[in-house]
Amino acid sequence: MLAAIAMGVADRPPVGAWGHTYREEWSPEALASITVERARQFGWDFVKFQPRASSFAEAFGSVYKPAGHRLKGPVLVSAAVPDLESWREVQLVNPKALDDQVESIGIVARELGPDVPVIQTVFSPITVGGYLVGKSQARVVRELRKHPELVRPALEKIAEALVDFSRSSVEAGAAGIFYAISGYAGRGVMPEDVYRDLVLPYDVSVLRQLPSEAWFNVVHLCGSNLNFGLARDMPAQVVSWSIHNQGNPSLAEGRKLIGRAVMGGLGQRASLLYGPPPEVEAEARRAVAETGGRGLLLAPGCSVPTRAKDINLAAMVSALAA
């Protein structure tokens, strides 16, 4: 891990993958238990903790319920920001939704020990804002551009809460955070200059306020046709993205653009989902060959679907052990 982050070459790149476990995500203890179990089962070198995605919106007043099916995520009952004026009322009203994730990652970090660093998932303020309106990407962007006087104060409150959440997670044992800009980093959503003006300051604010003990921080750009240059201005040791999405750079191209370690290389909705294992192994070896193994953390480009077979995930490690 240390060699990869330092842009060095070890005996092999570190390997890790993640995906939702929808039934267990409603209990800190159950989520910790299955996270530890799967980390040991596959032999991950690092763990990207996978909290309930809706927990960030729940913290600010949205209401969700379990879908009651292991393949289906939380179901929205009511959104915290149903209309434009509701942005004025945004505040942290349910801190337990985030406290549960801190409790859970603390258990995982203690169980796995210092040799397997665990990083906490933290949605960016604009990502949380999208969830608060009912996960409407278009609406949150439109209202931010047209009514910044209403939306910006809400994003500031969200950013403050995310800083506290990140710090608490590190205090609980996390090695850092996986800062996920989910759905808003692409050129089709916002031109780069607009993102830089309206959104980037919140990202930088959160990342710059991480404690010094956070030594393993990842910026995750989620989507296609990424404004990849944004990553250069976000302080973190590693950048994660999907090389398989349209318009995105390869691992080698991305590493050259940002001058930092890269995370990814495997198709979360292709090889890891459908296999067969030899295809996963071939893809893993291509990632190593392309980068020379330097500054590479082998991983999926995003969350692996719950339907993915264990034999495909296991192939990530076996490919590098051969």
C-alpha cells in the first residue's frame, strides 16, 4: 500500500473491491461483520468501506426504508428538499445515520488491524444535495446555477457535517476517506469551468480539513466523459475512476495527468459482473502491464453490483499471485 501511494513498485499492486450488502447495511454490527468476512475471504489489501448510500441524505432529513431484498437498495419515502424553498431548511437533523457508519467502520478497523487499511466512503456535498432532492441530478444542478443564494448555504452546512464525519471516522480507525463525487464530475452534467466555480470549493474545503492522520485518501470521479483535470486540484493521495466508461482516460493517461497513484482497472459492470474468471485475470494483468505496476491500486472502477459472483472477485487476487 505504501509503495503504491508513493508511486513506487512493490512485489505486486495492492488489490481491493467493494459493493453493497443491502440487508446488512441497516445495522452497524451486521455491516461490520460482513465487511470483515469478505475482506478476509478475498484477501483484500485495503478495504473501501461501503456504508448505506442513503445515510448521507437521511442525516439531513430524507426518509428511506429497506427494500427487503438483498439485490435492492434503500427505498425513498420522502425527500428532504421537495421544492426550491426547502433548501433554506437543510440542516443536520439525524446525526445517528452517520454515527452508525462511524461505529461500523471502527469495528472493521479493529478487527482487520493496521495491516489492512480501511477508508470511509464520504459523498461530496453536491452528491448529497442530489440525494436530498430525490436523486435528481438535473434539478440540483439547475437550482444551484439559478438560485445559488438558496443552495450554497445548504451545501456549506453539508460540507461542515462531512468534515466532522470524516474526522470521526479517522478517530475510529479509518486510514482516510474515499471521497466520492458520484454523478457530477462529467462534462455532460457541468462544464469544467462551471464546476470549478460552483462546486469545487466545497470539495477542496472538505479534503483540506482532513486530519493529518488520514494518510490514505482517495478522490473518486464517478461517471463518463469526466472533467478529469478537476482531480489535480483536490488534495488526496489517490484518484479513482472507471476506465471503461466512455470518454475517460486510461490508467496510464490518468496517472500522467494527475501525477499521483491511481485506483481502478477492472470493469465493475463487465468482467467482474459476468466473468469468466480468466477474463478478470487478463484484465488485471493488462492494468499492471499498462502502468508497470507503478502507483497502481488494482480495483473496480466503481461499486461492484451485488449480483457479481465471488469467483470473479477472487480472480482479482489470483491474477497477481500467479
